[in-house]
Amino acid sequence: MKKRESWSFEPIGIAQTCFKEKFGIPRQPGLVAGATGTLKLFPHHTGEELKGALRSLEGFSHLWVIFVFHEHDAKKWKPGIRPPRLGGNRKVGVLASRSPHRPNPIGLSVVKIEEVLPDAKGGPEIRVSGVDLLDGTPILDIKPYIEYADSISGTKGGWADEPITKTPVAFSPESELRLSEIIQNDIQKKFIGLRDLIIEMLEIDPRPAFQKRRMPPGHPSAEGTRYGFALLDFDVKWEIKDGHFRVLDIPLLKKTSPVK
């Protein structure tokens, strides 16, 4: 058997996204259409300008992003995992899943291109939506999505073929007031879609599989349990109430500056 070779890769940029922590990130791209981000490319890569490498990309609607699960240790991967889609009740092979805990921690996501800015300050930018990437994710490569080659009819989804269950989302009076304040003070229009983004994230239940299994939204054991996740500049606090998810408050994250 031929000796196995190894390769090392240098990222071409990083993803700047609304997800500041792993908890709450959608488990697949496109599940939260309002989740936006920017692929910030470095000005140069191995001595060549990346600006020229983006020529004609604006003609495509979607993009494949090849990235590194930089907060996972590849040495800790296991051949079997329990997917959240199966409630953690069934084990499948890691290579029959999209788990980040892989032999090589490399991910693949398809995102929608909103704008291509080759002359952006500090390096070219591609503004995208439908992201499932943690802020700061290293980008290894990008490739245009081509429908005739990438869209395949008559496929099978295996164990992931079941439709995703969505849970109703409500807002407390306090959180509604806070949303109004955020929008009114948002001069740069950074948070105009915040309400819809929170709903999209919560309705697919961002909790870990073991919590979903032990405490489904309609079960008495789940009633009143409280959670939170970091989103953009905010700490979204919510609870399970009467079978739905209820947003309680949306304070600023402690390490961010006040909304201007």
C-alpha cells in the first residue's frame, strides 16, 4: 500500500457572522434564511491578489463554502455519533453524517450570495445569507453553485429524510419593548431583521439532542426551563412556556458597545 500523504492548507479568509457562540447555530445552511454574514477574504494568498480571483462571481446566486470546524479537535473524533435529528436515540457512522467531529474537521455549506465587493477595505468581501458558520470560521475555499451539476433530482435522504418539526415562538411584553428600542436606535439598520432572525432560530429548537429528547417543548418537565444564546450584539434570553418558546429579554452582550 502506498504511503499516505498529508497536506496543509492556509485559509483564504474568515467568516464574519451573526453567530458569536456555537449554541444556537443552525445545524445546516439555509435553515435560517435571515442569518447573514460576510466572507472576508485576505487581500493576498501565496503572493497572489484574491481580488482578481473573484472575477465573474457576481453572476452566480449561490456559493459553496469549504471551511474548518476550528473549535473542534480532530483527534477526538469517533466513528459513531448520535445525530440531533434522531434525538440522540440512534447511532450512525460519522461519515454518514455532517457532524463537525470528523477525521478531518472540514465543513461544506451552500449559501446565498447577496453582494460581491472585490474592492472592500481590508480585502475582498462576499456578503451572504443562510449561513450556519460560527463567527471567525476559517475559509479554505469557495466554489460557485451550479444548478445543472449540483441540483440532483430523485435523491434519498437516509436517516435525515424526516421533515423538521417547528415550534411556535412568542415574545414577552418586555422583549417586544426591547425590540422596539433596538430598531429605533439602530441608525445603521444593522438589526432591522432581528425579530425574524430570532424566530427562525428558535422555531427549529437550537437545544442539544439530549435536552430535546428529555424535555420536548410540550412536556411538563420542560415547562419554565430557561436558555440564552449570543446573536449579533445581543444575549437572547428565552424559556419554554405552554408548549412554545417565549423570548424573555434581549439585552446587549456584556462585551459590546451600546447600540448607536
